[in-house]
Amino acid sequence: MTLDDYRTHLEFAIGVPFTDGNRVVPLKNGDEIFPAMLAAIRAASSHLEFSHTFTGRGLLPGSLLTPWLRKPARASA
């Protein structure tokens, strides 16, 4: 499956088209997903739109919530 195929399938599945200018990087498993996700959260400068589905077993470690708590929430104007 090409990246364009992936984009088409994902847009159909969630019912929302991708925003031009954004990039998609397919990641596998927690070893790739969580470091990239936390880096993106820390790098956010104005706002963050976030959606993630966790389908694994067990609980997420509390350390995954820490970046959310360190960065103050900002209201959208």
C-alpha cells in the first residue's frame, strides 16, 4: 500500500480529509509511536489537535500524561 492509498483509506474511515500542508508518517508499535507523539506534543507552539486510538492490553504508563500537564492549555481564539 502506498502512502497515497493509506491517506485515501484513512480519510474514508474517519470521514475527514487531511489538511494540505500536513504530513503523514506511518508508525508501528509503541517503540515508534510514543516517542514521536511526545515530541510533537512538546514541539507544539500554538495549538494541538490530537486523536489516538489505543488498542493494546493493559494501562498506559502515567509518564505519557506528563507532557500534557507540563504545557499549559491555551484556548483557541
